[in-house]
Amino acid sequence: MDKAKRVALEYFEAWTGKDMDRAMVYVADDIVCDAPAGRIEGAAAYRAFLEPFAGTLTAATMIAAYGDDERALIMYDTASPRVASAPGAECVTVVDGRIVYSRFVFDRLPFAR
């Protein structure tokens, strides 16, 4: 399996399994994430962004994953008590086994309702 795709899938498995310590193993200290709410910089800020959502998950289903040695794109659907279906996608850049950049895309409207 291509390196970035493997990292993205292992990272997904960890955070959707509510194991943020394991998920953060795959996140670089200086990660930059562009998400619907704006730019997030640094591992601590990224964890603060993702952990509250991950903690509410009742289900997560991988839709598709593609990648090579440098970049991977994963698309998935998640469910929580507030939102029955919240599809999302992440395009990540991986350097030395860690995610250095993430373009995180999801629809914020279901969460606003």
C-alpha cells in the first residue's frame, strides 16, 4: 500500500475509534489544516479541533481512499447523536510518516441545525 494512504487510513481508524493519542502519532507537530472554520496550525490546535467531534461519534464508515507515497484522499461518513450523517473528506500530505498538511472538507450546515 502507498505510504500516505496507509498513514491516512491508520489515522482515520485511530480518531474514529476515539483513540486520539494514537491518532496524533500520525500528525506532525507543525501540521497546517485548512478546514471550513478556517486555518488550524500546530498539533495542539488540531487536536483541540478534532477531539471533541471524535468523542461524539457513534459510527464511522470509510467510503473511499486513494493515495500515493506523498498524498492521500479519504472520504467517509460519520454519525453522532446530533447528526445522523456527516460525510467528510481529507486530502493529506505526508512527510516521514506524519501528516504535515490536511485539507479537511465537510458540510457545516447539519451541525448548525
